[in-house]
Amino acid sequence: ELAKMNLLSWPVIALPSTAIMMFALWKLLGGITRLTGMPLEEIFHPQPEKKR
């Protein structure tokens, strides 16, 4: 019975928390994009500044 509970603990705990974390990250990145007006590509990989 303990082994069965250990087996069930991973999907019961890890899967919902992973789904909630993915949703929170998706909302956060969407908010950053909306606030800055920049696409995610520019946020994570900004254009290098030109040297003078």
C-alpha cells in the first residue's frame, strides 16, 4: 500500500504543479510583452548595440 501511494504521489503532485507553473509563466510573459510592446524575441535576444 505504501508503494502504491508513492507511485501515485508523482502524478498527483507533480503534474498539477507543473501545469500551474506553465500557466503562470505564460501569463507573466504575456504581461511583459503587453507592457513593453516588444515581442518575446526582442526581450530575450535584444539587438546588439552598435559600437561607435
